[in-house]
Amino acid sequence: MNQNLLNTILLSLAFVAMVIGVHRSIYESDIASNYWIFMIGLVFFMVYRYRKKKQKA
């Protein structure tokens, strides 16, 4: 798979997870129950950043 495409997919998944987490937190008025969604988004973003740094080196 193309590396740039994979990076774009990872960044998109991170963004979508954060948007879903914010939406559910507003809808349910509870951030704690949606913590896991934010952590999934954070993991996707961390993997994206790791891959970008590895490509530049």
C-alpha cells in the first residue's frame, strides 16, 4: 500500500474518532464514558506522527 495513502487514512481516522468522541460527549453530557473513543483517536494520531518522523529520517 502507498505510504502516503496509509498516513492519510491514519490521520483521517484520528480526526473522525475525535469528532465522534466530542459529539457523543455533548449528546450524552458525559466525557468519562467516551474516554475510550478519545484514546483511540490519540493512538491513531501517535501512529501517524511516528510514521511521519520515520519517513523524514
